[in-house]
Amino acid sequence: MTKISLGQRISKYLVATGIWKPQITMVKTSQLFYQPRFQWRPSLLLLLVGLGLAIVSDIVIKSALESRNLTANSTTTTAQLSFNNPLLDEKLAQYQLRCLQHGVPDVLIVGSSRALRGVNPQVLRRSLIDRGYSQSNIYNFGINGATAQVVDLILRQLLTPKQLPKLVLWADGARAFNSGRIDRTYDTIALSDRYRKLALMSGIKNSTSSLFQVQSSFQNTYQSIDTAIDKQLEQVSPAYHHRDRIKTWLQARVPALMEIADSSNSIFSIDSATSINEREIDFDGFLPLELKFDPATYYQKYTKVTGDSDGDYANFQLLGSQDRALRQTIEHLATHKIPLVFVNVPLSDIYLDKFRRQHETSFKQYMQQLMDSHQITFVDMDGFLNKQYDRFSDPSHLNQFGAKEVSRYLAQMETIPWQILRSKPIIKN
């Protein structure tokens, strides 16, 4: 057996790491074989130059960050884990800041994109003032694609009891309660690093997400490796702590990077006909859209999706994970003596074909039973604005004009316990 020298062993190891590149030559012996001869000087030189540049650039970046005061206090420098849902991340941060600066909202609007675009806190606030109530703090926590599981997550797990409002207004419809379809929005959140950390801290056991169960062991293994690498980089790199701020700083100065980031992180494909920009969401969490739905032109550009081909209604069933989430929410809010009002947000009559109508009817009966047992207040707006297409941005979402009318209507509803809000003091002459 040919003895391998120490130099050959080192060379073999460096080839395996990719640092050295072997030059293959043919040597004639009794048998033909390939013997590697190493061109180590150019590779080693490039390695040394690369290391030098990395160290210098790391120091320069750290210095630049400090000179631009990008190293803020500990509340902002700590890299925030994500829920894999940029809008949820943003709204949770906005809500927490709002609670600190202006107090906990009196009314919290929750639900999917139908809530996000369908109830205007500012209009609702003004309408309540007209009815004799004092200035109310109202926030719209609508999240695109939010199901009952997502709303339950927000109210029971993300908000503390002290951050809960006086009244919860849940604005949505049947498709958010379909337990028969895959809940991609919730599953994506449940697989996020931030959710996993939350679950670890609070002892949450997720038994509803099949994706969570299947990928759990892989995610744990990957995370442990990733964390170990992060710790090593953190020790050797002065700028590593500020990697997220570096990305933000670069994006603000390089438009192309911003476009790429926006396209890769976008969750605003609510409807194939509507492109939503998160910067349009106002301080109250509401998304005002001027776009008006015109069936004559809309279906020239977009294919009409019937109910039996709509994934949101696939395998429609009300009993299951979404029903459990709703009942958990009801119980949680009841514990804190917070009324829950569910608003069945208007849909256009074009959208409500025979197939969807059948499931909407079942859903309304389901909600009516909950109301009859005094668990919720149910406001059925089915038929409201359903033929006024200029009040919609697409067949199933209101625009800002429709949201204005819905908000005014809700403020006038006597069945909603608005009395929990403070009334204006009566001034005596």
C-alpha cells in the first residue's frame, strides 16, 4: 500500500473543501490512472485576498452603520423573527405600538381581506360620535386569507389580556370557516420560526396543522444547525448583529433590490384582479381601494370562477378545525367579558352563484344557532349592496365606497353592544 504523506493528506482535504483546485495529468505506468497535481499558489492567494476583503468590508460596514445611527436601542436592534406573513408581522408591531402610544383600542376589527377592505375604522368612529358616543379608538386587524384559526391565534395567543379591546368585530363570511379545505394561511404561520418560539414559550401544542406535524422534526434539526452557524458568525463578524438593518439600508438605496424583495415577500394576491400595496394601509389598519368592479369589463380580463371550482369552498364543511378555533375564541373572550360580534360582510350577487349560495345559507344557520345560544351577536349583511357593483373592488371584496356604507350601517345597529363605549358627557347650560 502506497504511504500517503502529511502534505498529500492536507492537499486532499483542501480539495474536498474547494479551496484548492487539482490539475489532472496522466502518468504512464503499468496501469493508467489520474494523479492530481495541485496549483495551490493562485488558490491560496485568492483565499487570503478574499479573507482580507471580508474582514475590511465587515469593519467598514459596521463603521458606516454606526455613523448613520442605525444601531438603535435594544427594542429595535434585536432581529425580529417572522410569522412568514409580512402583513401579520407589520400589523402586530403596529398594534403593540398603538397600545403604548394611544392605549388599547376600544373596538378591534378582525377577519380576512374582507375585513381589511370592508370596515373603515375612521368612518365607524365618526358615525358613533354622531350617535352620541365619545371618540373611540378603533383598529382594523384584518389579515389577507385569515381563517377562524388565524383570528383565534391573534386573539388568544398573540395579544395579551391587557391588549384585548372592549369589543371584537369579526367581519368575514363562510369561506373563512371551511374546515374541509387546506388552511394555507394558518399552516404557513404555524411553520414559522416566530410561531415555534411562541409555542415553546407558552407550551402551545399544535394538533391541527398537518404540515406542522410532518415538517416538525426536520425544522428542529435544521434550526439547530442554523443557530449554531449564526452563533459562530456572530462571534467573528462585527456587522453580523446588524444584518437586517444592512438589508433595509441597501433596499432604501437600490430600487431593484426593493422590487425583488417586494415580489418575493408579497402576500397581497388576494384576488387575481387586484394588486395590493401594503403601503396603502392606513394608520387604523384599513386598506382603502378606489377600484370599482364593473362586470362588463372585469370578465373580459379575468376568467369567471364558479363556486364549484373555487378552492375556498372545496370540500365545504363547518365542523372541524375552524369550528374549534371559533369556539376557543368565544370562550376566551367570554372569560374576559368581551362581546363578540360577527358581521357577514356583503358579497356581490354575481359572486353568490347557486353553489356558493347553498354553503352561505348553511353558514348563516350555523351562526344563527350561536346567536340563539347567546354566544355571539350575528349581523347578517347578505343582500346589502349586492347589486351595487361600484361599491365593490372585485366580485367578493368591497372598495372604500362600500366600506364607508357598511361602517355607517354598523354604527346604527342596535343589536351591537355599542353601549360598552363611553358616551359623550351631557353639558348642562
